[in-house]
Amino acid sequence: MFKYIFRRTIYMVPILFGVTLLTFTLFHVVGGDPAVLAAGKHATPEQIELIRQSLGLNRPLYVQYFQFLHQIFTLDFGRSWSSRQNIWTMFTQGVGPSLSLTLPAFLIAEVLTISLALLLARWRDSLFDRVTKITCLAMLSLSSLVYILWGQYVLAYKWDIFPISGWDPSWAGRWEFLGLPIVIFVLLSLGSNILFFRTVFLDEIYHDYVRTARAKGLNESGILFKHVLRNAMIPIITRVVQEMPFLILGSLLLESFFGIPGIGGLVVLAIQNADFPVIKAMTFLSAVLYMIFQLISDVLYAVVDPKIQLR
Amino acid sequence: MNFATFSLKLSVQFFIRKGKAMLITTLSLLLTLSMGCTRKNKDAENTLNIVATSNIKTLDPIEASDVYSSGAVAQVYEGLLHYHFLKRPLQLEPLLAAQMPKVSKDGLTHTFTLRQGIKFQDDSAFPEGKGRELTASDFIYSWKRLADPNNKSEGFWVFDNKILGLNEWREQVSKGKATYETPIEGLQAPDRYTLIIKLKKPFYQLHYVLTMSYTSVVAKEVVERYGKEFLNHPVGTGPFKFESWTRNNQLVLTRNKDWSLHTYPTEGEASDKAQNYLEDAGKKIPFVDKVVIQEIIEDQPRWLNFMKGNLDYTSIPKDNFDSAVQNGKTTKELNDKGIHLQINREPDVTYTAFNMNDPILGKNENLRKAMSLAYDTDTSIKKFYNGRAITAQSPIPPEVDAYDPNYKNPYKEYNLSKAKEFMVKAGYPEGKGLAPIEFSSPNSTTNRQTAEFFKQNMEKIGVKINIVTSSWPQFTTKITEKKAQLWGIAWLADYPDAENFLQLLYGPNGSPGPNGANYKNKEFDELYEQASHLLPGVERDKIYQKMRDIFTKELPWIPGVHRLSYSTYHNWLKNFKFHSVINDNLKYFRIDTKERGEMKAKL
């Protein structure tokens, strides 16, 4: 297995190389001129030229590209052109708040939806199943903004259950503000998760081994837990693990509506501001995260399914 | 087994298997809910709670180019001059200067005397952590920082080509041939408290510029101590001290107990007494112990927080406007909550610029006039501003010298038949023979909508518009590279002088400078230069009005609107008088904490 992990890690290098090349090229082809942006509304050609010099924008492209590679190796991504913050600091300071929203919300949502999906699979085609299915479809078709606006207006403003928005950097204080965004995150995951997991379980429930188990006299819940859940682990792991990088990268809408100082808006803001250093860093980090979790999910396959061997 | 027994069994089994995870999540959820119910009551504190509707980017004066960064900077840092808090039109007053400067007859030498005994706020960058006294050479250092090309300050334009030797010094620094020790002829400190500024040519806007955050004073020790992190560690001479800043969340400032530069003004406008703006006349300021600036980008949470009393004042979001204001007054709901409305005219202008180098638009005055006559400004004000704007007749907005409320631009009325006549004169009757014109716009929703509205208007006279949207950086790059044909943009006053708007049409300021339309008119440029030698007054206003008439005759832009700002504030906030050019206003605001406590319980 370690050989496998090692080999996969080596494979990552050319892929990451490709990512850096693509990001770099895209930015230089379609991005606005950052020197014009930095010089501001009263710019003169002389000022723009000075800024171009100090940002290193008039060096040959390949030199700029090698500088970018150097930054990646040293994990020193420099400073944002728009906020002038150290990018690594921006990332590390934002990850905590982002994760304290997404991680608990994600765990609650997964446990809740997997249990509900099991119930639906047990009573497939019952009234309970149909009503839940329709509700899920209805929930899916509503925009996430509707949940946020409603939650904030009704639960926070009218009923006073939660604060409207805000943040407390201390661990004890932040939960007060995380309540409502967590509830909304869970609500947002319900529809698609339940429908997905229900299909996964139903796929399994008609297999021969289930019939055999029934014939042997095992009860339904025993079958569901001992056999079906275990066999359905592969698609569940795929889905769960692949969502992990997005947890780290935060939730743009929830963070911006609830004032959570996470990194959800970092990339969007950076693109709006042609903030190339931040775009570079975040694209690179996202690619790394994505590949790491891809690897983790492959390793987990082998853990839950003895038939899969990592070579 | 019925459904209920099954689910119970299932959950018990599940709990045993996934017990730990479930326990943790359930606990955190419970904790969340319980904390929500026992929210701390902070209302008794003498804190001013305000909002920034976009992120504060920096607390370094030379980098503070946006409204909220410079607004925050102005509470901690100070400059030589500032505006009187109450008087309108705006009036300059000395702040760190002991009195208004002595200006030589030729207008070239401005001599400032500093107040003595002003101290920087305490910080570990100073010996024994005690702030030292401010001297004239601190200003020279601060302004060299502004000019230093390595700092890439967006604010250098305030001194660009104006102070003797400063541009040369900047050039030398970029080549590594000068340092901060290299003297500059135009900036001299003959003694601790005297500062002499020598100009290349008369520039009477200098005094306005000296109120701006860019020119406020910093201490060399602090800049050197924090290096690149200086933007996160502001230490000034101002009435508030930096306490903490969580980016994308909130900035907290506390009262500087050692500050005693001045007191609350004892006089103001004629109507100020009746409006209770003079109740605190002569009292020691700042009134509040703490200022919390929350960064809330989205409209709904901002408005709801205000309505709950968590913010002391805010502007009204577009979607909440109708429920808040009717017929220019607050609605009953707001009235009952003790919320007041304040309407101010903004010194700004929106406009649709023509690229004057464009072979079609730039050469055809009649076509430009036809397009201006076909634009329905009144409807656009209703549609996009909830009526919160007035039609702009020229580039000169209200609240600045030379603004004439009675001036009517003959091409600024909505008159389709007249517009069609001009289309004939332009050589394109009903648009025949005219190629589609490209309208560039940033890609935000509102910008798209306004562009769409412009397109619909132009269709009525047969002018076809293609809308091309792009990100803000691409949009500005397109303008500076003269690749845009037609675009909509706005300008907000840096200082209350028409010059700040007319420079947008001054020939030598062409792209990449602020004259994006690349308008050139010899007479206009000469008048601009002539006005720069004159002090504010009737004579200068006349020149500005001549320039306005040239603008109207040639119409390089379709002037759009001047916006009105609608601020709402709670009754417990006292002395709330707003002006978008005045930055250092928080020290004058007072909170009636008792009233806030009582009112908030009812909200």
C-alpha cells in the first residue's frame, strides 16, 4: 500500500506542473493589466511603468513563470496585490473559521441524510418515501439564497433564535454565530444527499446477497446495517471525500451573508481584482487538496472493500 | 415491526456504532442553540457600532484609496488640515497645524506651523513604549513614503508634479540613487514645528489634499518596526487607537485618552442649533469609548442588524428602500422605532463617456447630442436609484464651487423628436448607415441592467448598441488602452472643488490618466490652467462655468446623475451629521447609552 501511495504522490508532480502552467497562461491571456489597476484612477504612464517594474511584470514571461514555481516550492506566495496581506497568512487565518462552519455542518448533514436514506430504502415506495422524495426535489429546486434570506429574516430577526450575523474569534464565542449558518448548510445538503444515498442503497438492496440474507432469516434492519451499508460504502466514500476540499475552501455565500472571516470569498475577490498572486496560490492549493483527497478516497476503498487491492 | 419501533431501534444501533461522532455533533448543535439564547448584553457599553459595506483593505494611509479604508485610517491618523464638522459648504480648518498656512503672494510657498506637544500613540516601536512628540520632519518622511515608487501608492497623484523636487527624488529612488535622507527642495523643516512646502506652480487644491488620508502623518520608527505588516499596525496621533482587526469581519478602535487636539465645534450652519447639533458645543471629544466597524457586504444582514439596533446608522439598501422611505420620509414602522432619515447630496457624477478618438463617435458632435437627447434619465433614476438621484446637467456636481442648480443643459432633456433631428444632422437618419456601437460595462448585475436600459433607449433613435461586459480590471484596462468605444462610469469628489471633476476632461490627463474619453479642446485646457492660478472665488467660478459651457457644446460625455445619499440612524445616536468628504467624523458622534438600552429591548 505504501508503494502505491508513494507512486501516486509522484504522479501528482506532472499534474501540478500542468496546473501551474494553465493558471499562468490563462491569467496572462485574459486578465486585466494589474499595473493599471494598482496605479488607480489618477494614473500616469510613468506611474504605471514604475509599478510594472516593481511587480516584475516587464520581465520575460518565462522568468515570471519560474518565479512562480520558486514561490510554490518555498510555500512563500508573496503578498496579495489588492489587500497587500501575506497570502499564506490569509489562507491560514481563514481556514479555521471556514472549517468551523463547514466541518460540523457537513458531519451533521452526512449522518442525518445517510440515516434518513436508510429509512427510505427500508420503506421504499411507502407514503413516507414518496413524501420525502417530493420534499427533497422541492428543496433542491430552491436557490440557496432563499434559505439564507429566510433563515436570517425569520429565525434570526423575527424569532430571535440566532444572531443575524457576526463572528467571535474565540472558540467558545464563535458557536453562537455559527448556529444559523450550520442549520442552513444542513438544509441545503438535505435534498441532494438524501436522494443520492437513497439511490445508492436501493442499488444494493436488489442484489442476490440481500435475498440470500433474507432467506437465511435475517431481519431487515440487520440486513441494512450488516450488508447493505457496508457494500454501499464505496459510492458514499467517493462522495464524502470528494467534498472535503470544498469544506476547506469554505462556503462563499454563507460566509459573506453571516460575516464569517473564512476563505470562501478569497478566490472570487481575487479574480474580481485581478489579484494574480492570490489566484495562483489558491488554484495551486486547491489542486493539491483535491489530489490528496482523491488519494485518500482510493486508499479508503481498499480499507472498506477487501476485494480492492492497491498496487 | 412498525415504523416507529424500527426507527427507534435504528437510531439506537446507529448511535452505538457512530456514537462518538453523533455525540460530538449533537453536543455542538445544543451548545450552538444554548449560546444563542444567552447572548451577552453589550448595549450598556459606550460603543459606536458602524458598518463598512465593502472590505477594509488596509490601515496604511498611503494605501487607503477606498472609502472604508480611508475612513478607518482617518480615525487613527491625522493630517495638517481637516474640514469643519458642521459648516456647509465645507470649510477648511487647521488640525495638526496651529493655524491656516501662510501662503506667499505668488502662491508657491506654503508655510505651516505645527501645534506643539502633539504625541504619537503609545506603541512598542517607541522607546519604553511611550509615543514621542510629532515634528515637522515626520511630515516630510510621510510624504516621501507616499512618493516612494517602491510603495506603489495610488495616492501619489495628490503631489504628482506639484512639489519642487519631489518627482525628481522619486525618479532617483527608482534608480537606487536617492534615499529618504536625500533632501528635497520643496519640503523643508527649518525647525521642529515649521514645515515649508514649495510648489512648482500654484496649486490651491493643496489645502484640500492635506485633509486626505494619503497625506496624514506616520512615525518612521513604527513603519520600520512593522515593515510590510505596518498596514495591520496603525499608530497615529488621532483620537482613536487601534485595538484589533479580523479581516472580513470587524475592526475595533478604542478612545485615545491622551488626545485633546480640539473640542466639539461651537458654531455651525444657521439651522444646526434647531436640529440639536450644537448641544455638545465646546465639550471634550471623542464621546465614545470604542468604535466597532463591522464589515458586512451583503444588504440583508446589514439592514436587519440596523433594524435590531446592532448598528447605530447605515445607508438604506435598494431592496429595503420602499419599506423604509415613502415620499421622502421614514415609514411608520421606522418612525415607531425611533429611526431618523438624513438626505445628503453627494458630490459625484455618473456619466457615459464617448471615446473621442473613435472615428465615428469622436468626430460626430450631432450623433453624441442625439444619443444624449434619447436617454431617459428620469426613468433611470426611478429604476436604478429608487429616486435617490438628480439629473446631472454637467460634470460639476452639487456641494462643490461653481455648481449652479439652475443650469440647464439643452441636450440633457429626454426628447426623442429632437434626438431624431440630430440623427439627421449627424448623417444617420433613423440610424441608417450607422454601424453598431460597442458599450463596455463591468459585469455586475446593476451594471448589466443599466447597460441594457441604455441599449433600449438608443434603439428608439435607431442606434444599435452591442453590450460587452467584463471584469472590473479588464474594463479599466480597456479604457486606459483606448480600446473602449462607449462606457458608463462614475466619479466621486476627492475634495470639494470643481477642478477635481473638470480634470477628467483636461487634455494632458488623457489615457491612462483620468481623462478616459481623451477629450481635447485647446480653449478648455487653457482655461483649466488659468483657473489653477486662482484662489477659490467668483472669478474662478466664472472660468469653471465657461469650461462647463464648452463641455455642453461638444458633449464628450452624456452626464448621468448626481446621487443622493439616504442615511438612517437611531434616535440614540447624537450629532449625526454626514458628509461623504468628511472622514474624521466619528469623534463627534455621541451615544445615549441609556436610551439605546431601553430602545433596543423593544426592537
